[in-house]
Amino acid sequence: MIQLHLSLRNPFSHKFNPIRSWHGNTIFENKCWEFAIYQDNIVISLDVSITQQQDHAGFRIGIGVLGYCVEFDWYDNRHWIHNTGTWTDTK
């Protein structure tokens, strides 16, 4: 897993307001995407992560400025079974 998260938040606010989101499947089996715009208590943020061999592994990037955030997520819709080192069967 690679993860980079930098943020400065307003500690006096607990705001969270979803503005709009889109999601769907891709041409690749078990891969999905999501794009979201929302308001929260962020002053400035950058979030990048790449994960594998865990539930909903994939790529995520998010940017936030002055209370508005956009986030893109490309992920596997399956769950990872740690005991066997395999994905769940979604069929």
C-alpha cells in the first residue's frame, strides 16, 4: 500500500455536505469507479493512495480547497480473504 495524505482542517467545524457523485462499472471485470464532489471542514488537502490485497483495493486521489473537495476512486468491488490470499467470488 502506498498512501499520501496531507490536510489542514477547521477543528471548529463538523460540516459534511455531499454535492454530487457519479459511479459505475468499467470494461474490466470487478473494477468500478466513483467521482464525488462534497463540502466539508477542509482548508486544504491532498490524498493519494494505491492499495492491493485488501477489500476494495485500487487507486484513489482527492483534492480539497476551502471547504470543497473532489475525489476519484478506481477500485475492485470484491473483498480480500486474508486466510487464503484470494478474492471473494462475486458471481
